[in-house]
Amino acid sequence: MPLANNEIMDYFLRAEALLKGHFLLTSGRHSDQYFQCAKVLQYPDYAAKLCGELAAYFKDDNIDKVIAPAMGGILVGWEVARLLGKQFLFAEREKERFEIRRGFEIHPGERILVCEDVVTTGGSVQEVIDLVRKNGAVVAGAAYLVDRSNGKVDFGVKQKATMTMSVISYSPEECPLCKQNIPVVKPGSRKIF
């Protein structure tokens, strides 16, 4: 039986993974909330339950491999791949764009599921989708734990989030937290210049 939104939110709250403050998101936008999925994924039982929702959704889609953008998507992608019994690989940023390294390979015609932890604008997922397609493979879908866009992000493929919600974000120029001189924090893995 699928997890209810309140059960999923409870995992995030118990793991202290939903942060409040003034945050710089990977997208470059600012928000007063931040989902630090690494904190919820540090508990294997939470990871198995949350990623189990994603794996169950794609179990009949003939997935060959699962890929995730480093760094945030690695644990999600690995756990989904484990639950599906499929090979896992990840893409890394090399000179500001995602590349396949470490001897990983994508072959033409393979059906690949793209996994991520949090989606706000979908930039990283879209970059990995483009990378998969550039290598001649088929994007079977996109799976992520948290959709901060409230379903507005559309990758043009089958997609699933364990939790969908609307979290307000601002451009730096219109951010009310900046106007209040509240210091901004960048808790994620990607450096933004």
C-alpha cells in the first residue's frame, strides 16, 4: 500500500531533514525551507520505504539501468536500483556539465530510469535525461523523493515523486529574506558561484 503524504513528511521530520531558514537552492533560487534528503536517507529503513515507492511505480517498465546525478541523487538511485535488481550508475559534474565517468557505460537502446532526491526546477534531472539520450538510450522515467514544484516540472517522460508539495522560492532579487538581511545558507552538495 502506498505511503500517505503525512507518513512521508513524518520520516522527514523525525530525521530533522526539513530545515527552516534562508537557503540558496541548487537552482540559484532562495527559499525558507530546505529538504536535506541525506538526513532522511541516513536511516536505511526510511530509505527502503521511500525508494520502495519509486521502485514499485516503475517495476513493470522494463528498466535496464538506473542513473542519478551526483551528489544528491546517488542514495536514491542506488536504493531504487537495488530494489529493482538493476545496475546503478551516476553522472558527475565535469566542467559545469554532467558526464559519465568511472568506467560506467550507457548503451544505445537501454531503458534507463533517472533518480534524484529533490526537484525544484528540474535542472539536474533534465541534464541527466539529456546525457542519457545523447548516448542513444531511452529515458524510461524520472523518479525523485520530493517534488518542490507541486507537479509543475514536467520532463516529458513518466515521472513519480514520493511527495509533491508547493514550497515557495524566490529569485535573489525578489527574496524577502535577503531584504531582511537574513544570511543565506547553501546546505546542498553543488557549489554555486
